[in-house]
Amino acid sequence: MKNINKILAVNFGGIGDEILFLPALISLKKEFPNAKITLALEPRSKGVKDLTDVIDDVILVNVKKNKYFELIKFIIKARGFDLAITSGGNKFMSIILFLTGAKLRYGYDTGFLSRKLLTKAICLNKNQYAAKMYHDLVSPITKNVTGIPQINIKPSEKVTNSVLVHPGVSKMSVNKGMIKTINANTWAETVKLLLKSGKKVILAGGPDDEDVIKVIRGEIEPCENFVDMYGKTKNLAELAQLIGKSEKFLCSDSAPLHIAVAMGVETYAIFGPTDDKKLVPPTVFAIKANDNCPLKPCLWQKRQTTCESLDCLKITAEDVLEAIIG
């Protein structure tokens, strides 16, 4: 495959999705080191460009607002590419890729149209780590294999005996009824137990985490081993640097989890209704309730919102401490 100078990658989703998509882009960059890679993504996820140098340019497509108008604008902008890939599982993504006029087009097999309009329609295997699922898109193009996300943030000197706690999830998912983490009081009790065990606790979070942070702050007495960094990281790169300084990282099923994986930090993540096997590599310790729910994991696979009982999130602060301290 020669004369690949301009590559278009299309991946609509949140920051976590973009980070999980990076291994595919990294492998493409290794195969075509002189090619310019443009990533089409939602405006809410544009910060991923701060984490990597494999993305040369971005096209912002606000599919959450004026969807069809935005897609038409995107098709007009996305002209002149030699190679294009799309992670979309919607059957219309193959039509959109075809309309861009890209010479070579790769996406998931969503039926007759995808097999007709794409250069290669790739079997969509959702029963695997999401980074591997995305990487399948480039397997016909390159023999390079990038297993987990990699970002260009240099690790800093570790803070001895530290646990960085990032308790929140996106407010968008909460508003949609996707409850994916323990409640604020349990987070506060967890921080107390970590401090009592002698750990140095660093607290971090973004604007979406304000409510849970208020509860934690209200429960924790100021002390030498408690460092409040909430609101002090201004972008994803600064958050990644902070994560890299910690010996251990405790979080929810959220975008910072994938940053921690990329930074190679020892990571512990709360999992309830979502499937840890699809979202993290085996190196991450998934903290889960022993609830024996026959539908678990259910979110996305069996339902679009979490159930009212939330048995899968009946995880105590003692459970979390046991996982981290042993």
C-alpha cells in the first residue's frame, strides 16, 4: 500500500473512546510515518489531541446537535484523503465514508452496503477489550500491533505511598441514567480509610465531579497526608501528569481510567453495570460487588440505563480499601 499521505479517522464518542482509539492510530502512524492523520470527533473530546502527537489535525463534528447538517458539513470538509477508517457501528457510516471520496475505506461490516461501499468491511467483535476492537479496523492495513493506549506525557517522580482518587463520571452519563460508580458518601468514607491506613491521598476531578467532591471535602479534616488538587488541572495533559506522579490510582469507569492505563500507573477502578473485560486490560484491578446479578454486566449490552436496585454498586469503603491495601 503506497502513496498514503493523508489519513482520515472517524470516531464519534467521549474522551474515553478517543483514548481507546489511539492504538489503532499509533499503528497506522508506524506503518505510514510520513502521513498526516486527521481525526474527526465530537467537540467534547477534542482534548485528546493534547495527549498525543499522532493526531495532526482534527475535524469537529457535533453529532449531538444538528446531526444531519453537521454530517453534511463533515462530508464537504473530508475530501482528498488517501485512506479513511471509521469506528462507527451504524450502517450509514459506510455511506458517509464513501461520500468523502477517500480512495481506500475501512469500517465495520454492518451489512450489504458496508461490503459494497468499503474497501474492506471488518467483522465487529465487541467481546474483547475495546482498544483491540478498534485496532481490528487497521489489521488489514498494517502488521503493527499496539495493545494499549499510549500517550506522550513523560512520567514524573512518584509521590511516595500515594493514592490519587478521581471519583467522578461524566455528568452526561448520569443525566442519561447511566449510574456507574459508588455514591459520594462511600467515596468520602474510602478517602477516610485510606488516610487512616497511612496513605497519602491526592484528590482530583473535573467540573462534572463537583457534587461528589463537595461531599468528600466536607467529610475530610485538613491534614498533611490529604492533598486537594480538585480544579487545579486545566486540561487532560495536566491530569495525565498528576496521575503519573501517583503510585496508585483509584477511579470510576471514566475517561481518566484510560489515561492511567496509558501512563502505566497501578490502577483500581470501580465497576458496576459495565463490563471491565471490554473496557480495561488485565493489568487494571476491577473492584466489583459480589452481587450475583444474572444480568451483570448489563449496561449497553442489555439495557441503556441502570436499574433502580443498583446491587452491582453496593461496594463498601472497606471493599475498596481491601482491594488497594490487601
